[in-house]
Amino acid sequence: MKLVRFGPDGAEKPGLLDADGTIRDLSGVVEDIGGAVLSDAGLAELAALDPETLPAVAPGVRLGPPVAGVGKMICIGLNYADHAAEAGMAVPPEPVIFMKATSAICGPNDATQKPHGAEKLDWEVELAFVIGTRAKYVSEDKALEHVAGYMVCNDVSERAFQAERAGQWTKGKSHDTFAPLGPWLVTRDAVPDPQNLRLWLRVNDEICQNGSTATMVYGVAHLVSYLSQFMTLLPGDVITTGTPPGVGMGMKPPRYLSPGDVVELGVEGLGEQRQVVVSA
């Protein structure tokens, strides 16, 4: 099942995609895509609906982030060995964790803002997943049971803010529009193996990233279990899992984004995003 949120920024409605790719309005069934709706029971109720009984939404509507009320956005750094190498860093002995402000979350095709003073605006295609049920001290063999579904994320990064302004990475990761999510939340049952998905990203029609989640250092199940040892994961929390090689800072010479550039990206089975870079 593919769940969406559609409509103006800040006033999105919940929906689902039917077999023909038409958005069906769920606002008469659930208030939004979040909280208890993300539990196995909540998702089962939506899956039992006949989409043809739901109002169809006109084509061309704006898509928002497919999950509402995100409490935490947790990111994993250097989770592909070949990306760590291009960044000139060693593969970490444990997952590297940093946070991204939830105010950075936006729709999959919203414009990406280049912040004031930005010099090194970069891209990162990533697999993201959403927690569906509370997870604390979870074993790895039970970890995926706590995942509601998966989606595409562009972990937009300002490298000078991230690495040259002292402190932690969060300041280079959290500007408005730095976390486009979607287009859909694809439920766990429709993604039999999250560790076998192709990821790709183009800048101005040029392929820059072309990888697979098979080469992750720490897979989704391990990440859920690992994170749950340090913090309680709650329904609606979003975790991004790192990026394969091909980011701008790893190119020779490095290449960064400017207003007018177009970034397109996707993850196999999870849909595609498109962002145009604009000045903030």
C-alpha cells in the first residue's frame, strides 16, 4: 500500500494510491497519516478499504511529506563504505547518529532553498523508514516489526555549515527544505527486502549517484535495534539510513548546487522526487 499526503503546505490531507496511480482521499476515514494509523492494526484497516469507494483527487495536486507529526528525524552517517571513502573517513565501528530538525521536512517536489551564506550545498539520496509502533530495547530479529513503511529522502546538506562551522553536523542538515520526503510511504508488507533496493540521483540530467541498499554497512533491522538502545522510537519517527557514493563533495573537483539546478532522485519501488534549487 502507498500512502500519501496531498494539498497546500501545512494543510495536507491523507490519501492512498489506487492500483491505477490515482490518489484517493482518506480524510473521511482518518485524520492524518501518523500516530496510531501507522500501527499494524491501523494500516490493516486502511488496506481493507476498497479504494474505489473513496473520492478521487484531481491530477497535479501538490504532494506533501507522507507522514504527519514527525517527532524525531534521526539520520545515520557514513553508512556506505564507498561513501565513507569518498568523504575521506573510516567506516565507523558503530552507526554514526545525528539529528535533522523536523522543520526541514517538506514535500518531495518542493523547491530546495539555498541558505544565506551557503557555499557548499550538496545532495544525498537515501532510504528512509518510519516507525509504526513504540520501540525500546528491541532485538534485531524483532526490529522490522516496528517499521510502518519506507520512503525516499534527499538528505540535503550544506557542507561548509556541517564541517567548517564547529560543533555537530546538525547545523548543516537542518535548513528549511533540507528533508524532502516521499512521494509515498510504502508499507512494510510491500517492501520484502529493504536491503536490496536501487538508489539513484541526477543533477541537471546527469547521473551522480547509482547505488544499492545492499551495500549498507548497517541495515534497517540493525539500526532499529541499535537506536532503541539509546532512545525510545515512537510512531511517526523518521530514520534515514545514509547515502551511497556520488555526492558533490566527493567529486574531483567538488561540485555543489546553485539556484536553477534540478535534482531528481528515487529508490526502487518507492517513487521519485524532483527539486529545483532556489535562493532562500
